[in-house]
Amino acid sequence: MNGMERAGLADMLANLIEKYASELDIENLPDITEERCTEDEKIRKEKMKKS
């Protein structure tokens, strides 16, 4: 992927985010805490062990 393609992709993503941000109510998402990240990491490790 060259620089122009990346710039185009970045523009497209920014436009999509802008378009749907209000519908997704991004402003009111819960904060990601260190505790939550630790929980998610534990779940990922457990899933990997089962695989």
C-alpha cells in the first residue's frame, strides 16, 4: 500500500467515523480501565490455552 492509498484509506475511515459517531453515541462509551484490560487479557489467555 503506497502513501496515496493510505491517505485515501485514512480519509475514508475518518469520514465513516464522523458520519456514524452520533449514531454510535461514542461520546458516552464507558472508560476503559486498567482493571478491564486485565480482565480481557485473562480471557484471551484462557481462550488460547483451550485452542
